[in-house]
Amino acid sequence: MTARLFPGMLGSLLLAFACGAAAQATGQEAPPADDAGVSPATQDMYRSALQSISDGRKDDAAQMLEQVILNEARHAGAWLDLALIRCALGQREEAERLFRHIEVNFDPPPGIVELIAESRAGGCREWRPLGQASASLGRGTAQNVNQGTKANGTDLGLPVDLPVADEFRPAHDQFNTLTVDLMRELSGNGTVGFAQFQGRRYDKLRDYDTASLFVGVETPWRWGDHVVRGSALLGAVTLGGKLYQEQAQAQLRSVLPWSLPYGTKLQVAGTVSHVRYLTLQNFDANSAELRAQLLYRSNSLYASAGGSYLYDKAEASRPGGDRDGWQFSALVRRQLPFRTIGELGFNRQTWRNREQYSPGLIDIVRRQGTNVWRGMLNYPVNANHSIVLEGRIIRNNENISLFQYNDRQLQVSWQWQSQ
């Protein structure tokens, strides 16, 4: 933890100590700094400002800190945090005025003096957006590229045999993958833009090559005690070199401000999506998802578990009609010996159709359940590069045997990430 990264906590502690020490030396009562003599409402506002800084919402934090200072002019931490925010936003004259006020009125200790000097030396240049990029190249193998079935037409209990062509049987192949992720701040108040490209090219089964591109924007704002993040996303997917699917999505998510054990948070999200198929008829749909997720993070462990309700409404006469379902997921990521990071994940998704799949041919209301197990080992070669080994086991079980399939995938990749 450094003063540059966490000015609120360190600055408040050092300035509070300086004010108390100065008061003892002069025999006067120490002026209030942070908790001392500050009303609970003002202190709550200060904590909210620190949370806004952590969330990247600098403009919101500055407004709250100004209100804290209006309520309590001797709140040392608020003065320092506000000065550093103004400097980070390139507001040089205002930052200098605040720095001078701190130096004259609070007798800051050496650590704070050094921090102020570093900020001045940097010139409080105009705001520069932060950005991050990552890329991954991989080689893998899949046992069932086409989601082929081992079932026969007679498994449906029909009076006639429906032979299954070889092209619908499981097909094995190797593949190459490329993934590129980009993220960049769009404002000083936490709005970010992001983009992701993913491509997979098979050695022989080229009709199953896929590529996808998604772009979006996310912005945070405060609603009462809640920090709400809203995002919008657009994307397109190709299959076999042809445009296959278009997607649009909007989401709201928030971490609930509940008192939970250390390192634990509860996040809720609501998502609406539209999917359009370019090569299939009657499959366009609108869907909604309500999700709750429990998150835990410590120095060496990250874990999450969540569940969501799904509703998928067909726009036309899709086989099986509308459907709803549930999704459950769990993930554990842990630091292992030799700087290696290990990860284990499980996901189960179920769907229940409302109508018979194909009246007169398959008079069954489809029930689908897909389980995915995932394991990953990440070995960092240096600060920017790592080698990743990942395996997946997929089991799709449902009451229409022709649609059942299993798959196993193994992939090794090189990853690069900017600092």
C-alpha cells in the first residue's frame, strides 16, 4: 500500500496524527481530523467519497469531499483527498490552493509533505485516460467440435427409424485461438469503454470456425447507498466465415451495501438481451436475466458463487416456443507454489421449453441441462507474459436424446497483458 495509490487512508492517518501532535505541543485541544469530533453523517459522507475514489468516480468524490469540508473545515483527510483529485484531473491552480491550505493549517508530517511535493513535480497535468490491453494466442483440441450426438432416431420412441447422418456424429479436431481485450477510460468519473475479439480456427472442420467482436461502455453512478454500474454492449458472431449472429445487451449491477464478513460482497445484476440469427429462421429472441452473486477476495484466494433466473422469449415460431431456466456457477482461484495461479470452475444451466418441440414429429417438451467443468493453471513468466493451461468437460443432458452431446477440450496459450 502506498500513498500514491491510497491517499485517503494514509493521508488521513498521517494528518490526524500531525494535528494531534501539534495540539499536544501547544497545550490546545486537537482540532477534529476525520473521526475526532466529526458528526456521523459527515463521516459517512467521507467514507462514501473514499469509495467513489476506489470506484474511479473522481468527479462524484470531489463533490462529496467539498461537502465534507463545508460541514467540517478541519477534516484533514478531506482536504488532502480533494487536492489530490483536483491534481489528478489537471486542475493545477485549484490543487495548488488546496496544497497551500494543508501546509499552512495542518502542519503535515514528512510523508504528506513528500506526497504533495511529488504531485507538484508531476505538474498536475491534464487528465489522461488509463487503458489496459491483453492478448492471447492458443493451441487446443476438442473431442466434439460440432456437438454431435451418439443417439439414434429410434431413441425417440417414434414408429419409424430416423437415421442420423455421419455429419451429425461427434467430430474431433485441433484448433488455434486468438483473443484480444481492450479497455480505456472515457471520463474522469469512471466511465470506461471496452472491446473484445475472439477467434477460433480449426485445422480441418473449417465450417465450424468462429469469430466474435463485442464493444461496449460502462458507467457508474450512486443511487442512495448503492453504487450502480450500467453497461451497454453490441456484438457480432461469425460461423464458418459467414455472419451468424448479432447481439445487443444492457445491464445494471450493484454491490449491496450490507455488512458481510471481511472480503465478502453480494452483487446483484439485471440483464436484457436481443439476439438475431442471420442464417436461421424463427430463432431470433429477447431474453432477461436476474442474477445474485456472492464474492470473496483475500490476498491469495478469490471465490464466487452465483445463481440466476433466465427467461427467453422467441420472436417467431421457434421450435419449443418460449423457455425459462436457471443458471448456477462457482469459481475458486488460488495462489499456488512457484507463483502459479490455479482456478477451478463449475457452471450448470437448465432450460424448460413451454411447448412441444415439433408437434407431429417430436411431441416432447424439451428439457435441457448443461454442465461445464473447467480447470486452469496460469504460470507468469514475467510481469507481462504468462503461460496458461486450460481444460473443459462439457455434458449436455436433455430429454430429447438426439440433442445430447459431450465434449472435452484442452488448450495451452501464451498471454500478454499491458501494465
